[in-house]
Amino acid sequence: MPKTTAEKLTPTRAKLSVEVTLDELEPHLKQAYKTISEQVSVPGFRKGKVPAQIIDQRVGREAVIQEAVNASLDTFFQQALAESGEQPMGRPTADVAQWIEAKDPESTLVLVFEVEVRPEFTLPKYDGLKLTVDNAEVDEAAVEAEMTKLRERFGTLVTVDRPAATGDFVELDLSATIDGEEVDQASGVSYEVGAGNLLEGTDEAIETLTAGESTTFTSQLLGGEHEGRDAEVAVTLTAVKERELPEADDEFAQLASEFDTIDELRESLKEQAGRASVFAQGQQARDLFTATLIEQAGIPISEELVEEEVHRHLEGEGRLEDDEHRAEVRKQAEEQIQLQLLLDALVEVEEVTPTQNELSQYIFQSAQQYGMEPTQFLQAISQGNQMGVILGEVTRNKALAIALAKAEVVDQAGNKIDLTEFTAVDNEPVEDEVDEDAAEAPAAVEVATEAPAEDAAADEEAAKKAARSAAAKKAAATRAAKKAAAEAEKAAE
């Protein structure tokens, strides 16, 4: 085994020096001779059958060593990681600090690898950690909000003769032009004013229009060959419809639920609102829990990984020159990296293994989110070799739930909050073949859990922007999944 010397350059970067003798390089030299033998043409010998001494004469021993070193870099890097115990979080760089002398059997090859690694930190004690969340207030307004949502599901659309307002449903004809040339158009688009899933600026443009009126506004196109360019968008509003809600009476209760009276339905909605309030407390507790542990642990951040993530994000949005947005993305990237490191530490401490049921449930819920069939979603992630990443997400989520269950959560009045349902986990181990996928999961800088409250708001806004097109969010997500699958197929070729 080659001798490895590890040195921490920073809390998040390691330098691994590997000394390799000729004997340790010998297996790679044999493979190098075989490789070169299949590439060179030597009179009197078939390709693949050229003797080593002939290759040394024709190509040179140094060339063979060069081939052996190049082919063995990953092997020696992996051995160095195993010996040093470092866990990589990025791509390594490799350099030859000392070349091996072909004619000197005592000579050694010295390879130097540098790589971003998982930093060392002490996981704070969280058993009994006290967290204070908001009181669970289930007032009449919360019940009425749930009732309104239910009534909206059974509402009917009625055409009205007035300017469009938030909450109305409208029909639109859209046309986008760049430098006077039409580049896209859509007719009969149905849209709920205020939904935010059309081109940015649409809501402001149509809120004062009545049926038959038109206006124009400038917006950035988010799809097609002109993606990222500003276009002049002409919009004509062809119809305005408002939602007419049914009366909240016994007849409606019988139509919309299993209850006979509106009072029984209200009582059920009150219980439902109560459960939602407790779930909100669980989310708040989770965010406080992770934020507290991250602050106490003082988890170091890799500037290289942060910069890579920021560049990837801004490049995807076409906003590399937007310094203000860059600062926002940088902060989010730093928080995400710290959160992943925390969750990975929790996985190790709690010795978490996800179950087949938890994995299936995650895939089912993700498929619903993207508007896809579970089998279609599973096929897409399999083609993209993302099953290991998915398993990592499920594992981290479970570790967080187990750890959070050990904290003491109270409301502002000092009442203990029961988060049993919020932190419940399954305990039947996942099948071995899935564990093998997990072993191949990359050390991605993506956090596999729900984001904190402020991140959730940012994610929601980002999701709206991503889905602003004539097709709704479902179509946008489906296209993304298909793109991932297509890229996977292309990579396989």
C-alpha cells in the first residue's frame, strides 16, 4: 500500500501526498504495456501482442510509465482517501511532485492531490434541546379559511362585465415580439389573476382590463430559443370570470363531505385546522433545531463549493452580472452546504437506514409534485442515475426527524408540543440493492430536506418564475424531468 501523508490546508481543503514505489506501480505498468501494445503497429507483431521490451525500444519506458501514472491516478487517490479518512466534497486536482526514475529500482513517484473535504466539527448535544415555537391558534378565521377553500373547489365560474381583479379567471391571447418580429404566441390561455405562473408582468398588465381590451408590456422570455431575452408582449383579454361560491349550508355539507350538517362540517374543519397548526409548529421547530445546531457547531464553509454553486445557479438564470442577486444566492448556498453537513453528521450519529416504505413514499410524493406518474418519475431518476441521491435525501430527512424527536418543544405559553406525528419514522430496513445505490451516491452540495421558512419563501418565488410560461407548473416540471432523462440517455451513449 502506498504511503499517504495528509495535510489540512484549510478546514475544508486537504492535501494528500502519496509515495508510490516501482513495485506498487507494477500492476499499472503491466496494464500500460497492454494498452500501448493494442495501439502501436510494429512489423512482425499483431496488435496487442507486442512484447514489453519491443515497446520500450519503440515507444520508450518513460512513455509507459506516463501511461501507467495517468491510468492509476484515481486508484491512488481512492487509496489515499481510505488511508487518511478524508471525505471528499468536490473534484480533486492532481500533480506529480516527484517523477519516478525508470532505471532506479529505489526511486519513488510522489503524487499530490488537493480536494475539498468534509470539515471536522463537533455535533452539539441535542437530546433535550429546548425550542420555543408559536402558539397553535385555531380561531374562527382559520376555520373560515378552510371552509372557503372547500367552497372554492365546488364553485362555478360566471362571466362578468368589469375589469379583471386578483382571483378572477381570465382568457388571454398572447403574442411576443423581438425587434418587431413575432417569436411566440398563444391563444385562449386560461389564467387565474394573481397566480404568478405566466410571464412576469402579466398580472399588472391585465388587472385593469375588461373583456376585449388589449395592452403591451415587456418581459423576459423563459423558454424556447429566445430564452432570457426581453420581448414586447401584447395581451388581449377575451373574457373575465369570477368564481361564484355555493352557500355554506347543510346542502353544501352533504355535497362536499360525509357530514349531514354544516355544523358537523365546521367541527371537522376545526380539527383539520388544528392539525395543520401543529404541523406548522413542527416545521418551525425543525427550522429552529437545525439553525441552533449549525450556529453552535460553527460548521466551516468551503468557498470553492459555494462559488461553484453560485456560478451554476446564476448561469442557469442568465444573471451572472447581477451582483445583488449573487449575494442572495451566496447566502442561500452557504446555508444549504452547512445544513447538508449537519444532516450527514446526524445520519452517522443516529445510524440511520431508510426503509423501503419511506423510499416509496418519497418517490410517490415527488411524482405528485412534478405532475408525473410514479413509474414515470422513477424511470426518469433511474435514467439519470439519481437513485442514490434520492436515497440520500430520504436518509437525511429521517435522521432529522429522529433527532428532532429528542428535543423538547414548547409553545410561547410553555405548553409541551407533541410532534409525534411530525417526527414519526419507519423501521423496516430498505432492500440491499437500494443500499448499493446509496454507496454510489455522490457527495452533492444539495440539501435533502425541506428548507427553512425564509428559504421556503424564496423557493416558492423561484418556482413561480420557473413556471411562468403559457404551460403551467405541471408542464414545466414534466419538461425538466424529461430533460434529465434525455441528458442521461445522451451521457449513456
